Amino acid sequence: MRSRKRIRKSVGRKSLFQRLTHRYRMSLVNEDEQKETLSIRISKLNFLVFVFSAVFIGLLLGYAVRDKRSRLVPVDKDYMLRQTIIDDALRIDSLAGVVELQNRYITNIQDIIAGRISLDTVFSIDSLALQRSVQLMEQTGREEAFVTQFEEAERYNITSQSVPMQDLQSVTIFRPTLGLVSRSFNAQEAHYGVDIAASPYQSVVAVLDGTVMLGSFTAESGYTICILHSGELVSVYKHCESLLKKSGDRVRQGEVVALVGRGANGDTPGSHLHFELWYQGQPLDPEKYILLQ
């Protein structure tokens, strides 16, 4: 009995292997001439190996194409890092405000317990904290007049921002707009900036905090805006479609100040932004200080 079972198992195994290795003949016949033009012998095992190989090769090619596309797409890691730093700073500032408010609550409760504040005058802890902050930050009439006069005088006083800048490499400078550099800085050809190819009406942002020195239109440069930053650093944006800021306006880093032009002005064809950096009257190559692409 045992020998018969072993024989049946061996026969079953052989029959399965034989079914996989059994060859089939595939023929292509010319219907008009009734002649065999192509003949292929293939088994199920060969077909399965071919299918698995094709799927594996397809997955490898798909991964290679995807990896190549990801390398071709420019990713501004510095911009993402700066944005993360700014978000963290805002969170820290908000947490500091919460801590300060909690400290005021504790101080108010201590004053109530000590009897320094009458309970009849207390409507709520919130109103008491607000009243205390107003009292601490309240300005006199002379202070308000002085602040108003100072702000009005400093609005157009661009020389007051002249703070020595020791190392430009250590300063985080935003890129003025998204795009690719179509023409680089070349002082020998009197091209004191870079041309950034960008889409028309794309946002142009201030690379640093500063004050708008000039906002005008010329036939050669189109709409142009110049911003003075600390340390006698000046940024110039030319060939704009329109300006969103005027002379004397204070701008923050990353704030939109203009829109990219349609390419009607300038030597470089197509819509682009001509961007310049000047430090103490000398032109700088922006690509050495800003990650433009």
C-alpha cells in the first residue's frame, strides 16, 4: 500500500512538471498562400518566466524614469529650510505670548489675594489682565507726538539704515522670483545682473527687508524698482509689468513688490526679470549669494 501511494505521488509530481514543461507550437500562417511564415515552440514554464521578467524590467524602468524626473525638477531646499525657520519662529513668538499672559494671570491673582486690588473693581481675570497691559504700555501725548514725527521723518530717510554688513555670505537672501537664469552676470559686457526667465505676471518679491528708493518706468528697462537694504546693499528689479510699491514704502523680506513683465523691453527676448545687487556702489554677481535655480 505504501509503495502504491509513493508511486501515485511521484506520478502526480511528474505530471505537474510535465504540464509546465510541455511545449506548444505557435504558428503564423499566410492565409492567402496557406504557408507557415513563423513557428514558435513555448511551454507554460517559459511563458511564466517571460511574464515575470517583463514585469520586473518594467518596474526597474519605471523607477529609473521617476528618479530621473525627480532630479530634473529643481527643488529649492534652502527656501524650504528658511520657510521652516520662519514658521518655527512664529510658533515660538506665539508661545511666548501665551506664557506672558499666564504670568499676568498669576500676578493678578496674587494681587487679589494680597488685597492690593479691590474685588469690587474686578469683573474678570481677562479684563484685569487687559487693563494692566494697557496701563503698562500706555503712551503719553508727548510720546505719541514724538513717535509720529520720528516715523514721518524716517519714512524717506534711507541713509538711517546704513548698518555695516560684515559678511554677505552669512545673510539669508531670498530669490526675487521663480525661474531659470537665462543670462548670467558679466561686468565686461556691462551686464551688471542676471536675467531670470519666468512666466508673465509672476510675483517679484523683495530679497531682504528695506525701503523702496525708486519706482519708475523707462523705455529701456520698463517698470523698475530699487530697494535699499541695511549695510548699503541695493537690489534692483527691471523689466517688470507693474509695480506694487512706491518710493518711500517699507517692505519686508519675501513681500511682493512687482510682477514679471511680458518681455516687451530689454535685450533678452521673452518674459523675464533683470535682477541686480549693488554693495557700496559696486555690482555683485547675484548667483554667488542667492540660490536662483
